[in-house]
Amino acid sequence: MTNNALDFAGKVALVTGAASGMGLATAQAFAEGGAAVVLADFREAAAIAEAQKLVAAGYTAIAVRCDVGNDGEVEGMVNRTVAEFGRLDAAFNNAGVMAHIAPTADSTREEWDRVIGINLRGVWSCMKYELRQMQHQGTGAIVNNASVGALTGNPGIGSYIASKHGVVGLTRTAALEYIKQGIRVNAINPGLIDTQIARDVVGGNEEAYNDIAKNVPIGRAGRPEEIASAVLWLCSAGASYVVGHALTVDGGMTVV
């Protein structure tokens, strides 16, 4: 019997948006912790390539194509996970998109529906099918990827900010609904993390991105692996008394 709270041997983990960034780092960390891992992403070829790298390194992993905005694909993702590995112990609902920059009055219904459909409704859809399987087992842990944008406003990306506020509210509600069934639901609020979506906030302007990174109190952007560590802890036995919490991992950005 191990004393390592981050030992996921014999467990099954599912990660959405797993082909790159925080999702990929978390999938890799789960695999290194001993879990069988499902890498889900709408970029199927990229997810397959990353899963194959894990398998080649001696880990257990498969890739599944999933657009989290499509309920049928989400249901299929969870069904495939259970068909392949027999259960689902941990899920990181990470898939998300950045809004196209526009003030609220100039944003479009199509853009609103796109961002909310993936970032918020997609998280709800993933939880819906994950929770059903975890209810059947009587155990499980879910972490939803919110953002420091869930804690404040940010001009020009109203739909993104609204979606992330919604993720935290949904997380807290589901946490209360399912904790007595042995399922813990939490969220994580990443700050500026070295990913493509972070660069999208400034329209791909590398100089602007670097300026923002230097102004983080810790002096740099976070690494995807630092988010992965927090997600694994929230899914672990070490966080057994953590319920409905949105853990901020931001290098001090939101400290006031």
C-alpha cells in the first residue's frame, strides 16, 4: 500500500482538450502517476499522436475524438472510456476556447453561442455523462477548468468571462448535489499559462504577451505542468476533504 497521495495506479482518467497545453500536461501527469488515460480532443490526429507517445513510453493511453459542444460525441467519449477500461475515476474538463476580442455591444450572437457552447455548456455536458458513470461506481473526482477570468472582468472578452464565471457556479452546484454519492467536484482557476490560448488573448502579439508575463507577481507565465500538478492533487486522496472549491493557480495575479 502506497503513501503517495498522487498514486493513480489502477485508476482511469479522462482529459478533454488533451492534445496540447494544460490538457496534454495533465494527461501526461496522470499517466506518469499510473492511471490509464483517455486523451480527448476535437483535433483527433494530434490526440492520437500524443497518446501513441505515451504508449511508446510504457504508459496506458488511448485517444478519442470529441467536440465537447456536441452532446452525442461527449456521451460517446465517456462510453468509450468505460468500454476500454471499465470505469472512470478522474476527469479534467479542460477543453475551451478564447473569445474574439470585441466590446459587449459589438459582439455577435454567433460568437456568444460559440464560446458559451464550448466553455460552459461543454463542461455541463461532460459532467453529465461523467457523473452518471461515477454514480454507478459510487466514487470519482471531477475538476473543471475555469480561469482567473471567473474572478474578475476583462474588457473585450465578455463571453469568455461569463463562461468561466458560469463554470465555477456549475462546479459548486454539482459539488453539493453529488458529494453524498462519493463524487467530488472542484474547479481550477489558472492565471497566465504558457499556452496558445493565452497568446490569443492579445491577438498573438508576442511582445504584449511577454509584457503581461513579466507583470505577473511571480515574474513569469505559469507552466502547463504546474496546472497539471494542481489538477492531480484535486483528484487525489490528498484532497479528500476539498469539495466545490475553485483553486486559483496564478502566480499572484489576483492577489490584492
